[in-house]
Amino acid sequence: MTETALRTPAPSRRFKIDMRALSPFLALVVLVIAGALINPDFLTASNLTNVVTRCAFIAIIAVGATFVISGGGLDLSVGSMAALVAGVMILTLNRIGTPEVSTLALGMLAAIALSVACGMANGLIVTFGRIEPFIVTLGTMGIFRALIIWLAAGGTITMRNLDLRELYRPVYFGDVFGIPIPVIVFLAVAAIGALILYRTSFGRHVIALGSNEDVARYSGVPIWRVRTLTYVIQGICVGIAVLVYVPRLGSATPTTGLLWELQAITAVVIGGTALKGGIGRIWGTVVGAIILELVANIMVLSNFVSEFLVGAVQGAIIIIAMLVQRSLYRR
């Protein structure tokens, strides 16, 4: 009997491919091939660099959204928050006025401080108020948007000092060894986000909270602290995105950040993060943000669909992504 047991071959271990994690990367490859076939200018270095640079804002915000959604939450206020933070930052820079690096540093500090405060407000209201995240962030979305309209008096808040604007300009238009600074920033944010989500106890707590709040609570996960911190991380990411966005136009308007929440959530869902929580994929989110910008770029380069329908296409993408995600998670 012993010899028989020893001779019995061990069950074969088949290498299983996680299609849920791989699907955004496959979609990216398909889009690149399609873009190259539609227009030969698509694969030029300048066009691809422009695509990746333009998606930096959404990619950074979407990294924060990955934490919120993985933890079972939702934030609809990120676009309005970005507009408010950008407006306050520009007002701070205008108030100080001097074209010095210290002035930029103070403006950036004000932007990050306000974005952290906005994120913390969302988190505290959700946790201590025990209100659905959808309702809370829908309310704060209206508040933040109204505040920027009030600050701008319905118009535009512009950096008045041209020397200061020129000093700030390289943050968006500059590069390091040929790599645009916005790309470096969003890759750094994604790397730090991945490290926190995958390699720390806080990241494990976020996933546990999103999987089953009751089980997480009985397991000793500090529910209120973890949930609040996911919204704080979202706020920090919005603040960083604003730091990169402001030098692009040097102004903020009541329409700044419009529909960024849709794009951020779509990037997260395309990237394989479960909208119901419990699964988070940072690098998938980054690829999702690139996919969204690639779709818009292909629409501009082709004559198939009007570029004015980009929002409609992105809305369709999130519905399709949810249907695909649903079928994959049933397996």
C-alpha cells in the first residue's frame, strides 16, 4: 500500500491565468493595434506621449478612488473637489504674488491641505454619520462646485503674475530624460499606492473592509479609521492631480474637473477593481485611465464618431465594463 501511495502521481498543478487582472492589459493592446490601423500618426512618439500626459490627472485621482472603492465606498465629489482646490491654490498664489519658489511651495501646501480636509470631511461624514457614501459625496459634490462658482463669481480664476506662471509651467510641460513630469508623478503615485495596498496591514484592512464589513469588524479591523483614511488618500490624490493640472492652463473655472468622477470610476472599473469592494488593482486602474484617453484620442484621429461624444462613449464603456466584470466575478 505504501509503494502504491508513493507511486501515485501528485495532482497536476495547472497554471491559471487571472483574466480579471489581465483583461485591461489585453484591452490596451487591442486599442493600440486599432489606433495604429485607423491612423498612422497614432503610434508617433509625440502622440503617445501626449496621450499618457493628458491622462495623468485622471490616473492620479483614480489611484485614490481605488482605495475608496476597494474599501466598499464611493466618491462622486472628486471633480468638484479638484475645481475648488485649484481655485483656492490660484487665489493663494495671487495673494502672495512674488514669483519665487517659496510662493509656489505655499500655494501647493494650501492645495494639499484643502484636499486633505475635503477628503477627511467626506470620510468622517460617511463613517460617523453612517450615511451612504453615494449620498454624502453627491452632497459634497454640490457644495464644492458651488464654492468654486462663488469664489470665481461665475467666471475664471487666473494666475495674474506671468513670471510666477512661467516658473510653474515646467511642472506640466517639463520632462526628465524625455519623460514628461506628469507621467513621472502619476507613476510615482501609483507605485506608492500599490505598495500601501498590497504590502501593508492598512491595505489588507481596506480589502477586508470591502469584502465583508461585519467579518472585518469581528477580526479587529478599525472600521472607522480605515474607511476615513481611504477618503483622505482620495483627497491627497486629488490635491496632487491639481498640482500637475494648474500649470497647464493657469486658471480654474466652475467647469474645471467636470465629469472627472465618471472618468476616475470608469478607470477603476476597467482596471479590474470590484465596484462592490474587496478587490483592488492599482496598476489595472492606471491602464484603465490610459485606455480612456486612448479612446478619446482615437476618436479625434478618426472620423468614425464625433469627438463631442467622448462623454457618451466613456459612459458606455463603464456599463460594458460592469457587465464584463459581473460575468467574470461569477466564475
